[in-house]
Amino acid sequence: MMVPAAVELGVEIRVLAENEGMSAAIAATAVGDYTDLATVRDFARDVDVLTFDHEHVPQAVLRALVAEGVQVHPGPDALQYAQDKLRMRERLASLGIPMPDWARIETAEELDAFIADHGGHAVVKTARGGYDGKGVRVVTSAAQAEEWFLALDEDGRGGALLAEELVDFRRELAQLVARRPSGDITLWPVVESVQKDGVCAEVIAPAPSAAGREAEMAARIGTTIAEELGVTGVLAVELFETTDERILVNELAMRPHNTGHWTIDGSTTSQFEQHLRAVLDLPFGATGHRDPWSVMVNILGGPTVRTLDEATALAMADQPTAKLHLYGKEPRPGRKVGHITTGGDDLDEVVFQARAAAAFFQD
Amino acid sequence: MMVPAAVELGVEIRVLAENEGMSAAIAATAVGDYTDLATVRDFARDVDVLTFDHEHVPQAVLRALVAEGVQVHPGPDALQYAQDKLRMRERLASLGIPMPDWARIETAEELDAFIADHGGHAVVKTARGGYDGKGVRVVTSAAQAEEWFLALDEDGRGGALLAEELVDFRRELAQLVARRPSGDITLWPVVESVQKDGVCAEVIAPAPSAAGREAEMAARIGTTIAEELGVTGVLAVELFETTDERILVNELAMRPHNTGHWTIDGSTTSQFEQHLRAVLDLPFGATGHRDPWSVMVNILGGPTVRTLDEATALAMADQPTAKLHLYGKEPRPGRKVGHITTGGDDLDEVVFQARAAAAFFQD
């Protein structure tokens, strides 16, 4: 989704992809292993700035490139906090950012103690590699995370798990921020994110009834994290709004994020264009919303009876104002194969249109 | 500019380009001669639908492909009227479409007679190959088009020039239409197009004070042409609004057109997305405008003292709500290297912002 923004700005984009199939839309794409320094170094030779659409490029690779003078945004100093959830919790704690209760867990005994202290349950997370609900588990006893402890032992590098209290939240919010290397910061309005089975299903922008205190708190948290962690590019801060009206940081992502896809159609400047402006250290575009309400619904899995083409034609015919985005991926259970954004004055109507269009993909 | 729309729709796009330099943003691009049947046939083998961003693919090539079963949109039967201005005038005349007075001119004597009948001047056009003011000349005597007559003689294929009355027009309008193979038609609001030196410089959408009779006439003309000529894809009809309040057809283009670039940011569905939907025979997207006013200003030539990158950064800093589109072309006098679109409630403000941003590229 960065490609359309790059084409419009006349920015030549090159992609180091994991495999051939990802290159359909993109010229000058290299295929290779992003964990291999020589591969990434070769790729970096032909670009002005290196950026990412995931957080998994190893610190060692990033630090070697920076040492060699490659422009890397976000840089490894910032990215480590999006790569390792324990480091993130430690760092945000030192900044006084509100978070769920959490603990570094090395043994089953520590986890059982944490569970006992937190009402008989806890959310356990692997520090690295999780996304979309993977590497996250709600447990009532350490035995339910047994293989994660075994993996820690086998790894033998002094790793640990992260335990968090199971937050009694009213809803989930997300604050999208962008920051330039020169320090400028820009924010989009805080949004509501509706999760299903640990995966983002819908986003409402802006978050209803959040114009006052919640929006201010979310903006302050997002700004503090972007500045203190030295983020360059887009930062998404996933938040809980608790039943007792606190705003707590759930997760961080240092890249354009699913909770910001609505900006492609709903904001003057999309998160993808803003990310490009940020990593190129160009002045930011305006982040006002184009419609009073925008709603984004993910297309998860895709149709099973119909073909994707049939679903597309039906959705287009039924909802001519809906903006349909398809990722060129084969439908597969749970896979994000696209999203739909609608906008307008009446939230109920906007939600209806987005869901009505998405329904054709959920036959 | 078709690429971003294709990527968002998950449509794989392939391009037969004239030369290597055009392929930067696009994968699976072939380079070759679009006038050579074997080249185009080879290219067409891997695509579902063939379409164009100019009108210069020869009729013989197009007709051979259609005979072989290739889906070509717009097809040669329609495209001939965008390729040959004399055929266009003849065909529109048979449909009773309002036009400037015109004549088929084979000799200097015929042109001088036409000039004498039309107040001492005429617009002379070559039937083929003209664009952006090229192949168009205002003359007061046939001698001023002497080399065009010589070229006709040398060509020896019974060609002719087109003479048109010099229309006393108040302003220029453009009506953008899209039509599907299955017959559906959709229209954007008629726009005002401001030309400088024969080249489109600015577009105001919708055309001010044209909501009533002018808009209806423009829509009727656009619909009639699209239907009667069997256009598939986007059709742009350039129009004169005369000082005596007639609407006359000036030129046709059967592809996304400069007068429709505002739709990328200003319409729910851009002309590029709609063109793709049309040639794939998918249902149309809504064509309502996203802002009460949109203004598009072309970046012609580009900066000379500043670099393009410097001008870009200055324009972005000065006008954060302006949408900047750069084509990745080297600045050169008169060359269209990009455009800027602004939108909002107050036309004066919207025009100011677009011109202010564009000014950085005209140092």
C-alpha cells in the first residue's frame, strides 16, 4: 500500500521481498532474506532511505547498516521497542506512560504468582515475533504456556516472557503519529479499533465520543512515545480505554498500521504518504479527516463460495461509494485479503455501507 | 497514474512502454514499439484486457488483435474518432452534435475560401497526431500552413487538413464520461479548463456557474458521444462555451485526461480507477465530488533555479493541504512534470492554495 503513495509523489520505491509472489505490482524488486546482512546491504546500496513494512529485520543487520552510513528509518534504537515487548514495557515504564500491570517472567512459578496477584488470570506474550493475536494467550495457570517456557529454556539466551493483567476495557483505541528525523510530529485523530479473535476487524475514525479527554490523553501518549523513543516514520499506538476511564498502552507498531488504513480515503494525507514524507524528511501533509466519519472494515479470509472477482463485482454494484482495496492475495481462512473504507456524515449509515460491501466477501 | 488505482484494486497492470525510462514504477513492463503488430500481440498474450494511455496505436494493429479475440477497450471502432479529427467531425456532424463550423481541406484554395468565409481567419489542424497545441495553428492565409499541404502531397494517401472557425468563446469546459462494454455510463460534473499556449494549465471542478443549462448540455453531449461512438473506458470531451452561450465540441480523448486529474483527490472515484473498472466491465464507483471545489494546476516545465526536490519540500511546507503529484520526469521547458490539486469550500482560497504550491515549481 506504500506503492500508490510513492507513485503519486514521484518517489521511486524498491522492495526487498521474501519471495517472488510479492513483486507483482512493484518494479526493481529484489527477492532475498531480510535477516542476512549481505543481502540487505546489497539492496541498500541502490536506495536513499531504508524503511520497513514489518519489524522483523534483526538489530544486528540494522546497526551494521547504520554504522556503514545507510539512512535507516525508523532506526534500530527506536525499532527495538517495537521488536521486543519486554523492552517496550521497561522503556515506557521509565517514561511514566500508563500501561496494564506487567511483569518480566522467566519461570512458571513467577507466572503463577502473577496470575494469583491478578484475579486468577493473565495475558502472556512472547517478547518477540507476535502479531495479529499470535504469541498472545490468556491463561489461568502457567501450565497453559508450558511450551513457551520450554522454548525459552532451549533458546538459553536468558529470554523471558511478558505477563500482563487482563485489562477490563470498554473499547480499544489507536493513536497514529508520524515523526520526521528533524523532529516534526503530526497526529491523526484517535480511532476506535474493533478486534475479533485478536485481529483488527473494524476501525471507526475518529473514535466516537472521544473528542475531549480521551483524545488528548491518546495524543499526549503518542507524542511522548514518538519523541522519547526517537521514532522516525509512522507510529501506531494501540490503546485500551478501561471501564474506569484510563487510557493504557497495549502495543506499538513502527510502520503504517491496519488501524490507519482508513487514512487512504479518509484523511487529506494517508499514513503511507506520510510515512514516505517522514522517512525522506519532507514536510508533513495535513491530517484532517475528509469526512466527519470514516469506517474501515477488513476483508478477512475472503469469499469461499464466490470467487474474489465475483464478490468484488457484487460489492461494487451494491455500494458505489465504498472504497475497495484488494491486496492481490489468494483468499485463505483468517488472511487479510483487503479492506473497505466508507465515509460520510452519518456514522450509522457509514458503518452500514462498509459492512454491506464487506458481506459479499463473507459468503 | 493508472498504477496507484490498479494497486488499490488488486488489479495487476502491465505496461508496454516505448522506452526503458518509463518503467520505474511498474513491474512486468515490456518495452517495444506499439505500432508493430507482433510486439503488441506478444504483449497482449499475458493480459485480460488491453487499454491505452494515448490514441496512437494504429487501427491495423487494433483490428488484427480484435479479430484474434483480444479484449481491446476502447475498441478500434470507437478509437478511430479520437485518432482522426476529420473522422470525428464527420461522425459528430451526423449525430447533430454542436460544433464549430468546419471543413475538410485538401488544397490551399479551399483553405483560403474557408478563411474568407469566416472573418479572415481559421484554425487549421492536422487530422492526426496532434496534442497539447501541436498540429494546431491559427492562420489568416493558406500560405501559413504551407508545409502541411506539402506533407499531404508527399504522403499521397488522399489525406486532408481540418479547418475550423475561430470560436469566440467565453471559456473552455470539459465533460468527463466513462462507459462500460455492457453499456452503463457515468459522468463527473463538467469542469472549467484554463488553457495557456494551447496547454491545459488549470482546471476548476465543477465549472463555476455551470450547474444548470451548461452542465445539462455538456452531460447530454458527453453521453451521446460515448453511446453513439461505442466508447469503452473514459472519454473526455473538450468544449467551448461561446460568448453567445452555445456549447460546442472542440476535441475528444478516449482515455483518462488532464482535465480529469482533479478526480484523484476530488472525486469519490478517480478517472483512473473508473477507467480500470470500465475496461474490466466492473460496476462503476460514485462520481460525487469530495469537496465543493477542487482546483488542479499543472506543473509545466518545472523549476529552473531550484531542483525539483527543493521545490517539492517548499511547496509541501507552504501548503500542507495541497495534494502534490509528481510524474518522475526530468524538468524541461513546457513538459508536464506533475500537478497539484487542492479542495475546499471557498473557491478563491482553493485557487490560491493550488497556485501558491505550484509557484515553487516556477522559480
